[in-house]
Amino acid sequence: DVVHLPETLGHGAFALTAKRLGVAYHDLEFVIGTHSSTRWIAESNREPLEHLDALVTEHLERRSLELADVVISPTAYLLDYMRDRGWRLPERTFVQPLARPAAVRELSAAPAARPDGDGPPELVFFGRLETRKGLEAFCDAVDLLVADGDPPFRRVTFLGRPERVLGEPAHEYVAQRAAAWSLPWQI
């Protein structure tokens, strides 16, 4: 009765076009969830859309949302981003934050335990090692904490698949940034 698809890569564009033309899927409700469009990924990573394929994919993503019966997004930010770039969203467009299990909500409300009273032994970046996941901002924060002379952690770990950052491999970017830190780090 209901088909859920992401906008990413425009998977729903052709089925939604068929529905709009009255050719198929008359009784199906299509719900498109926003996650990370091709243009958003490129802009977030400060990379150009260099290939025709990326422009075609962006068109299919836009078309999927325009023709959707319902659009849901985990954030208003992403919907605003799309509208600011001329995407036409259906009337039934909603923000639906990602669900967090009760156990996670309870953990985030509790104060962090400190085994030795000096703070956590390790600061971990968890996510793909790329600009849009906050790698540069994370390194900026570590720079500031280390510059204070007494960082509240003893080691930095990067846990995630390396991508490219500002045109170079992530491991090279991290090594350049970490060279000024007075503590061990690892990927």
C-alpha cells in the first residue's frame, strides 16, 4: 500500500512519473525520505558536480520529491536547503526526527562517568572521514583543546571509512592536522 524510498540517487523518479501519467501504481502511496542528495553531498564536501551523471542523478532526485505523495525529512534544515535551491516539494512534506531508543535517551541524559577523574581517556570521531561528516570541525576542536595545554582526553581515534577531504585522502589530511597535537592519534 505504501512504498518508502530515499531521494538519494532518484530511485523513485520513473515509478512516480508512471503514476503521474496514470500508467501504473494507481493505488500506491509513495513516501520519499530525504537523506543526502547528490548536490548536498557535493556542497557539504566542497566538491563540484563535475560529471554529467551527477547532474542527471540530481534531476532524478528532484523529480522524485516533486512527484512524491509525501516527503519526510529528519530535519527542517534539509527541507529548507532544498527549497532554497528551487526544489518543489509536495504539500504533504513533514519533519520526522530520527527515532532514538529509550536506552540511548537515558544514556545521553546521564552524566558521563570518569574512571580516573581526569576525563575520558579517548576522544573518538565516529563517521566517514569527510568534510560533510564534520571531520574538519572535529580537528578544529581538537586543535583548540590541545592549545589550552591540558586536553580532557589522552588519545584521539578516527573511526570510519576514509574518503577525500579538500581534495586529498583523509588519512593524509588527518596526519597533517594531528602533527601539531601533543598526544597520540590513530585511524
